[in-house]
Amino acid sequence: MTPETLRAALPPLTGALRVAGLSDAVEVFRDPEGIPHVRARGQHDAFLAQGFVHAQDRLFQMELNLRRALGRSAEWLGAPAVEMDALCRRLGMEAACRRDFAALGAEARGMLEAYVAGVNAFLDSGAPPAAEYALLGATPLRWEAWHPIAVMRRLGLLMGSVWFKLWRAAALPLLGADRAAKLRYEDGGIDLLCIPPGVEAARWTATLADLAPAVAALLDRAAPDASGGGSNNWALSAARSATGRPLLAGDPHRVFEIPNMYVQGHLACDAFDVVGLTVPGVPGFPHFAHNGRVAWCVTHAFVDIHDLFVERFDAGAAHHLYRESWLPVPRRRESIAVRGAPAREIEVIETAHGPIIAGDPATGSALALRSVQFAETDRSFDCLPRMLRAQDVPSLFEATRGWGLIDHNLVAADTAGRIGHLVRAMVPRRPRANGWLPVPGWTGEHEWQGWIPFEAMPRQIDPPGGVIVTANNRVVADGGADYLCTDCHPPTRARRIGALLAQPDVAPETIHGDTLSANALLLREHLAALPPIGSSAAEALRERLLAWDGRMAADSVAASGYFALRLALTRILAERSGLAALAGEPPLAVPPGVVPLNQLWWTLPALLRTDDTSLLGGWSWAQALRTALATAAADLVAAQPWGEAHRPRFAHPLGALFPEAAPLLDPPARGIGGDGDTVFANGLLPSGGPRATYGALARYVFDVGAWENSRWTVFHGASGHPGSRHYADQHATWAEARLTPMRYGWDGIAASASARQSLAPR
């Protein structure tokens, strides 16, 4: 593969094309960043053209995500993809998506049918296949109307509580209930760890101990995104902003996948005119956009929408126990095709609660998953066309009634001056104990008891003070009438954003790029309390950190020293607690899913803050810090500027399969600052070292009502084609936390267009 072959694989983006299914002409303008602005007459043509344009720019990515959702990605990616394919097969992804499509209203079905017709029209357009198809020797799949539901479901697959419950379940036999309760992502609001009382409690605890190896194995092979990510957003009322208009800003954080899971776009017709971030393979604008009247954005709310049940089976594993009755266990076998290897045969086993995801029923017990994402019919796609036409914050919130694919803090602002925040989610009512660990499935005491009503979900419109901030922190306090959440992100980013917003006329870009780490300052306080250390190298590192301002700046060597020290301290915590052995030796060369070191990285600050030494095996924090300083002082990372140590590697999914093509597929990355505790949230998985593995896929600022002042950027570029000049042309802007114009007015778009294409009915 050469640069010339990559360029030859680019589809035509100028001139006139005839497209099957259109009823009228559609115009597509590409702005200087290559972002498509699509203008149609009617709604059907708009969605069809959106599907066509998505396929022009991102067809390989769309199909790969579809294959991942349906458990067919190993056909392309080989053996490394088999475990996640097997999990998606066990979850029954295809059946759930077909079920949901059949339940949708007429408008949503029409939207999906039009969008998919546009994708297939591109396949029939005569454009050359994307370069990835040539590498794979593959032919693109034709799309069906339910496929976008699968793509959307996959992007939020099992995000949130399931991994934390599994982590504590794996740790419980080692630590006991009291100490396992400390293994929490967020460092406040500790609830009691509820263990079912009586004789069954002992059986249940023993069963969890038996299941610990199966749980650890599932954690160790989990999706790389299982532990990371998050997002920031904030809204200022007209009274609080410098312009006298509401302001809405933020950034979604996820693993750096190439191509980006978001693509910038603009779609207009006689029913709506919307610009924002779209999801390739999905119509509409589910997460970040404005329609000229109201702007919206989301962060992950960390509402608990997944439950794990410990199931008991009879001797032949043909039945499982439920409320003193033995219920039959449905089974089926599926075959997973694997590139370069024999097919993998799996057995899918289900109980009344859901599919078995860990353990072997033949041993008498296993874990079943019951998740909002699969258990019952979901009509999230009914919300998408309604959102496009919303006129204000209240009508936008009402448009999202029934959304359940993943839980969000939906934050919005409108031209009437309102700002608002709604937890957009479907949440079952069930005991609060379900939030901590897998619960007994045989007792019937932990069942779902209907749904928390839409009207009861947390919300606020025009709060006192005129500021809304969400950063994956706790939405509401524990102990309310309904159980919503056990785990969430620490409040450090939200507090820092609030402090910056309290400063006069602070620019959104300043907030986006802020690198001050509250946890670095916390560790510095503990270093200050230590007496001088004998080792000259360890003492030099301590003095360097004491003189440091706590900013994870790209040019800071002290920031690298802080990382090395925190990593060494976390490793001590993992070893002294015994938790390091849970998942065996984690693979350091590939970012793992959920492993002890990564989880304890987040637990460490809370333990330090409260001087809690219960997981240190008899050591004090002073003793652990002295040992960690000696280790960190010898770490070569500690001598590098943080931007170099932290530089991400943007890896195309085919780069490992075709290493000779990797230099052309993998866009180079700049050195960047920040970490997972800062607003400039370029986070890392500590078991993989200092390299940034997740962060802001995009950044945006909506100047509500003066829309031409709105700005944005993405981490690589608008195109998913490695041969395009727009594959990575926004990266430098993104790395410096700068933004480019979010063009909305059609006269300006036409005047500045770098390419123009006319789509006409065939």
C-alpha cells in the first residue's frame, strides 16, 4: 500500500451524482475542514443523504462497528477480537436490535429506512472501495434498517456499573465485605455494603469465591474502553456569561479509536437545520448539536443500569433455581468465524435474568447479566427525530422520553435564555444492594420492580446561580427514594470547572485545556510531611515535586515524576493488599480492560485523603511513599517531559494486521498534557504506562443565539480515509485545546466551501 493507492481509494466529493431513493435534489458543501453540510428539501431526503455522506466518509468504520456489535469482527480482525465477539453473541445483540426496530414508531422507522437506503445507495454509486476493504480482500455488507440500532448499542455497550461490580466480586474473597467496600471509583458517599442475611449469605459469599477466577478472566479480557473515559460539560445562563447569552460547552472522553467515533456534520431540510457531532452508522444527532433554537450535549451519568445475578444450577445444568423452583435453562450454539484461524464454537446459556457471562453452569453456579440495554424493548430511536425539532429546553427534554440505550446527563440551553440538566435514562427500581456486587439470583429478592418514572428522573431548569457542571460526578446524593448510582467518577474535574467558571470572563478554551491536578496537589501534601530521604535520587524527586505547581503540562518534567510516583505507590497498594494477583499478570503491551492496577489507581487518592491504611498490609503511608519515591526516581519516565511520555498512539484497527501499512494508517500524534484527573482529560491506563489512551474525542462551544460564534474540533479529522487531507488536519488544533468555527449560516458555508456536490434523484 502506498500514498497513491490511498488517494485512489477516495470517493468523489465534487460534481453531480444520481442517487437512488431521493425525491428531490440535495446539496452537499464541504467546508475548509472537510466537514459536510447537507441541505435537502424534505426529511426523508435529508436522512437518506446523511447515510450517503456518512458512507462516503466512514464506511469501513461503520461496518467494523456493526460487525463488533453483531459478534462478527473476528472475521476481519482475527483471534484478538474473538472474546468480545463471543460476549456480544451471548448478549443477544442481533435479536435485541431486531426487536427494538419492530417496536419503533412510524417516524423513527422511516428515518432508519431512509438512512440505510442512503448507505446502500453509496455502495451502488460506483465509488472505489475504501482502502481497508482492499487490504482485507473484503466486500462491503449491505445495510438493513435495524443495523444503526446495533451500531448505537455497541458504542455504549456495558459502560458503567457492571465492571465495578465484577471488580468487587473478584476482590471480596480476598478482602472481605468491609474492605471490598473501599474499592469504589468515586471517593465519597460510601454506602453500607449489603450482604443478604441468614444462611443464604454464607452460600452466596462462598459461591462468589468460587466464581472469582471466572470473574477475573472476564475482567482481564474486557473491552479496552471498560475502565476509561468520561466527559465534561457546562452551561452558563445569560446572566452569568460574558455575552449576555447562554453558553454551552464540553467534550466527550473515550478511548482514542481511529477513526473517531464522532464525525462533525450539518443536516438541514424543511423540518430542521441541525449542526453537531454525529455517529457514523446512526442517523440524527443523539449527543451534541444545536438546531438554531436549542443546543444540547451529554456526559455519562453513571446511573446503574446493569445487574449481575449469581445463579445456581442443578447437577446437569439443565435447570436453575428461582424462588424454590427449578426453571429450564435455554441453550444454543453459535459459530464465530475467525480470520486466519478455525472458527470458534460457543454455547450461549440463559436464565430468567439474562445470559451467562462468566463461570460454568456445570460447576453449579455462574453469573448472569440483566441490563437495561438488552432485557426489555428499547425505543431510544423514537427520540432522535423529535430532538431535531425541539424548540427549547423543556421540549428537548420531553423529546427524550423513553431513551434507554445508555445513561446520560443531558445538558441544554436555548435562545429564550434557559439552561437545563436532565438525567436521560431508563432505570429499573430494585434494591440498593444490587449496586455493589452480584446478588443471589435464586431468592427472588433482587428483582426489578418496574421503572423509575421519567418525571422522577433528576432534572433542573434555570438553577440558582446560573451554572450547570457535569463531569461524570455523582448526580444526586445517596439515600433518596430511588436507587440510581453506586460508582461514578471523582468530583475533581467538576470542582475545577466550577472554580474556573467563577473567574471573570474565563474563555471556554482555557477551561478545556486546564491541566491542574487536584490529586497531584494531594500527593504533594503527603510528600511535604515526610522527613528528608537518604537516597539522593529519591530526595531530588521529592524536592522537584514539592516545588511543582501540580499542572500536568506537556513541558513539565515534574508531571512525569508525579506519574512515576503515583504508579509506584499504586503498585505497592496492589501488592500489599493482595489484589495484584486477582487477574494474573496484566498484559502491559496492550491496554487491558479492568485490571487491579487500573482500578486501584482511582482508589488511591481516597485512601490517602483519609489516611486509610487498611489495604497496605501493615504499612503506613509514609513507609509506602518512601519506598515508592525510590522506585520512581529510577524510572526513566520521571526524567522526560510529560508531553513526550504521555504522547498518544493513534492506532488504526488494521495496523496490527498489516504492519507494512501501519505508517499510512496510523496518524502521528503530538505530545499532550493533562491526565484523567484534569479537565484536559487525556487519560491513561496505568498498567500500560504513561501513554494517553483516552481523552476528548471532540471539544465544542455553543454560543446560544449567536450561532456563528460557536466553535469545535475533533482529535484527528473529519474523514475516515487515510488518504484524505482531512484525515488528521484538526489534530494540531485539538492538541493545543484550540477550536475552529462551527459554520451554520448557509451563505457563509457556500462562500467558504472547499468542495460542493449535487445529489439528484436517479
